[in-house]
Amino acid sequence: MRRCHFVTNSAIHLQRRMKFSMSAVLVALALRASAVAAFSPATIRLARQQTQLQHQVSSSSFLHQTRLISRLAASTKTEPPAAPGTLEEEEEDSSIYAVQAEALEKLESEFLKTMRDRGFLHQCTNIQELDARLSEGTPQAAYLGFDATADSLHVGSLLQIMILRHLQKSGHRPIVLIGGGTSKVGDPTGKDESRKLLTEEDIQRNMEGISKVFDKFLQIGGDNPTDAIMVNNDDWLSSLKYLEFLREYGTQFTINRMLSFESVKQRLTREAPFSFLEFNYMILQAYDFLELYRRHNTILQLGGSDQWGNMVSGTELGRRCEGAQLFALTAPLITKSDGTKMGKTAGGAIWLNADKLSEYDYWQFWRNTSDEDVIRFLKLFTELDLEEIAQLEQLTGSDINNAKIVLADQATAMLHGRECLPQIHETIQNMFKGAGESTDGLPRIFVSAADLEGDGKRLADLFMDLGLATSKKEARRLIAGGGAKMGEDKIEDEMASLTMADMDGKTEIVLRAGKKRAGVVEL
């Protein structure tokens, strides 16, 4: 067992970085030497207040050194301040618009100019060098990863898909990485607790589900050098040999650096358990970038700003192992003007797969965009010319609703095809302006006559089955609040049921949740 040495200045500042190899850390963690002390939230909070070392550490036992080094990793600043465009996470405003305005004005590549002008940029390593590579006239490969944590992506992932679409339209090759391997570990970013471990069957089913959407946004699988390709990181991660991987790559990662990543700091500050399994996620993500560089000459990783630390680690790993200049570019995490997370509503997630959310409900999600968000969303989630968006920006008062309809039409057509729009418009006309009874565009469930015999089927269950409520409790709350209707009649009783008598000879009946959401129960 090798010992970990470091040098400190007995005066004020730490003069040399503390190097703590992953191999030694794994041994320490396996022995459970000092995990509590090393990762204690109290230690982290104290570290933020410290500006100089208090003691000089001398040689001692391995376990004692492990405790001291882990504490110093949290209590000392082990990396020099980052210059704009370099590889450090920043506490202050790290938006590239704030720190590299001059460089942004001089961009020449079509892709980066599109990212800049439509509001996709947040951080980028060495943007001037990246701009030069993307302007060479030959397709460059860039990738973006999606873990298989559900059987459909939701609107929160749409920003990343749009980035890949713009990349391809700019003459470059998108690589869609499906995280069949990393889904076995679970990304800790933004989570207060460990993700539920998925089975091999769960991951396979989810991979099949989320893969469906990319054909609608990208040209995939052809012979054109800009055609997208889809890869699964399980192809290389599951075949890694543990000790060989540690010896080859473990020394390229320092614990003190890893502890500085926002995903780690947040979990520790909240005093939430952080498993060693999850701690490895950032290493696997960095290795993905190296592997894609070797296999497909991939030079750029794209992602959300919450992935910045992991992405930068990948660029550094490529430089150290292959001497390659790799790049990382992040987009901001999108929240709505009310501060809520993009992709989630009171009614549940806004799924991209039609079998989980109807075209009508998807259209309604965009139509219900707030006045403050509509122009920003037009830039991010449609391909309307910026000049046309600028004209829509001039609308005021109730005319802003016209911009929302444009947003809903454009976003829905891109995902589900323009052919679904006439039926959606007709359904809206019929529902809210009294023009007839067509319900073809509404979400629909089917019941049998036997289901409706006797006491029938609880309306709260039907609201949940239609996706008009996420739980029976929410459905009962909707009814109690006066927001639920059967046909045009308000539902008064939380325990009411739908029976054959309610059908009154009809083959379907409309259930409504509020003014803008409805679904059909059909015999």
C-alpha cells in the first residue's frame, strides 16, 4: 500500500497542489477509513470559511494521512483561479455572455453563431480554438449523452436535442450517446438521494423508448459524413477490467478536484448520502469522451451546465492520455419565468413519446407558455428565423397569444409532424368556442360495458388514466375544487363513478380538468 505525500507552506498559502490518486482513495474507501470525516458537510462548510492552512502535516500512517488529506482537500483551495474559457467551475456568473463578449462577437462558425444568437451558450472551453476547428470546412463530430432512466425523454431534454439538430444543420456530425452503461451507476447531479438502481431489463426497455425520438429531429444512420450515429456506452464500460482501469486512469483524477464539483458539494451540503458508486459517475463520463475520441474522432461534448465539471474532466483526460485538444460546451439549465423546472407541470412530465403524452396535450403545454417566456422559447425550441421572432416580440396585450400559438404549432410539428395540427386546431375550436362535438384530437382511453355496470368506474381513476391528474389524491382535489367536469356538468362528488346511465346511449364522454385540459372515455 503506497503512501500519499504532500507539501504545505508553514506560512500562509499552499504552494504545491496536493495529489491524491484514485487508486489510494479506493483502498481507503474500501477500508472505510475516514469517509465520514472526509465527506462531512460540517467539514465542507468549515472549509469555505478557511483561507489558509492551520497546520503542517507530517508523515504518519496511511489511514491517518487519508483523513488529513481528505480534510485538506475540502479546506484548502487546491487549484489556481480560472481564467475565462479555462477548465474551472466558477462560483460567480460563469455565463459565457458575461465573460467573453468580445470573443463571441468574432465567431465565424455557423454552429457557434447559432448557439450564441438563439441563447444556447452558457460555458465553453477555449471557444476561439473551437470556432477555428468548426470553421475548417470539414465535418467535426460532437456528442451528447442521454441516460436511460425512463422509457421516454421529456421536454427538459428537448433543448439538448435541438442543439444536436443545429449542429447537423451546420454541417457537422452529431453522436447520440445512450447511457446503457452509466445508467447502471446513476448520475448524482441535482439529486438529493441516490437514484433507484435499474435492472438490465429496465435499462434495455428505457433505451428502446428514448431512442425513438431522435429520428424526428436528426438524419441518422446514412453514409453522409454529417449523418448522426447512435452509440451505447455499455459497449465499452461493461468490458472494463477494474484494476487495469484504475491503474491506467485513476491517477488522472484527484479527489480534491472531484470534491469541488457542484453535484458533489450540493449533496454534501444537504447532508444527503452519497454512495461511492455515484462518485464514480464523473470518471465514467470523462472516459466516455476519451473513448468517443478514439472511436469516432469526437472533439466536442455538449450538455447542460450542471454537467460542466464532468465534461471538463473529459477534455483533460483526452489531453493527458492522447494529447488531444477536446472541447466542452454547455447550455443553460432552462427554467420558466416562475422559477419552475422546464419539462414538469402540475399534471406531470411533458413526455416526448406520443404513447405517453398526446399530440394535443403537447400542443397545449406550449400554448400555455407565460408571456415572459414565449420569445425565449421561440428561439430555443423552434427554427423560426430570428427576424420573424423579433416581429412577434413586438406583440402586446392579448396579441401575445398569437405568438404562443405559433410556438405551439412549430414545436408540435417538429416532434409529431405538421399533419397533426389541423385536428388539434379543430378540437380547440370545438371545445372552447362551441363549434360542434369533434373530440378526435383529445387523449382517449377505452372501457367496456362491464366496467360501467353496477357501481361503475370511479371518475378519479379515469382522470388519472387520462393523464388529467397524476394521482387519485390530485383527482379528488380537482373535483373538490370545482375544476372537474363530465361533459358540461360539474362533478360534485369526489367518490362519483361513471356508469352506463351516464353514457345515455353515447359511445364516448368527455372529462374536463379546468378550462384547457380534457380527455375522452370511449366504450
